[in-house]
Amino acid sequence: MSHNRREHMKRYFNASYDSKLHLNQHYIKGEKAIIPIHVETLSDIYSQYDKENRVLNEDLVSYIEQIAYYIPYQHSIVLEFEGMTFSEEEKATLVDVITDQFGLVTHDMSVELRYNTVKSINLFLIGCLVLALSFFLRDIEHMNYFSEILSIIGTFSIWEFVNTIWFERKMKKIDKMNSGQLSSCTVTFVED
């Protein structure tokens, strides 16, 4: 029984999927990645809580982000709205709202990256200072216990620095590129 389970786990682990083929079949057209969006009314596009139509529906944003996440950065994104007829004013408003909403996310990512830099520097400096202090206290009688505690704190601070600068920062950069790709997308309208 254990062998059978191991074989299943191995098969699942080794399973692969050709995402490039999927994207090329459904979304990539030449140099552009076209995300089709079928809407029937304006209420499908905008948040039900926003009377002025300045905030996109969360489901729509989630749909766009889910598809855009897999689109390579060399492709520009086109949001292709179809299913209803838009007035020129509605088109202009929608383009502005999409640019603003994803632009705000891009700005937030820039702020988070700056915060991440400050946090990293602080963690590194605190870690170095605490470690240096722990080494100086080792030579003082009856301070070994306190020195060990400071050593642990300093090492933890340096580890958090590494985690912040390498792992967290990388994810924030990816999020910023994804939102930047969406904030500079093109919006088109297919009308019957």
C-alpha cells in the first residue's frame, strides 16, 4: 500500500503542464496578450458600492489579475470588452478607472519596496550592532549568559534581513511588474 501511494505521489510531483501552449492558444496574439472580458451591463464592471463608477468590481479585477499573472512581460496586455455597447463617455471613464486602479497598486508596490529597503537596512544594522555587543560582552565576567542572548537576537536579526532583502523583495518586485503591466494595458471594445 505504501508503494502504491509513493507511486501516486511521484506521478503528481512529476506532472507538468505546458502553460505557454495554453497562453498561445487562448490569449497571445502576436506581440499582444488579449484578455477577453464579457460584460452585459455596467454593474458587471464597477463595484456595487460605488455610485460614481470609479472602482472596479473585485471579481473583474481578480479575473484580470489571474490571467495577467501568467502572461510574459514581453507581451503588452489588451483588455477586450465585449457583450454590450459603450458610449464614448463610458469608454473614456472605463479606461481612466482601469489605469487609475492598477496605477494605484503599482504606486503601493513602490512604497512597499521603499519600506522593504528601510526595513532591510535597519535589520542589518541592528543585527550587526547586537552581534558586536555580544562579542564584547563575552570577555566580561558574569556576562556570558547575556552575551548568548544578544548573539541569538543578532543572528535572528541578520536572518530576517536576508529573508526581507531576498525573498520578500523578490515577491514585491514581481507584484510591481504585474501591476505595472496592467496599469499600462490597452483597453479595446468589441461591439456587435
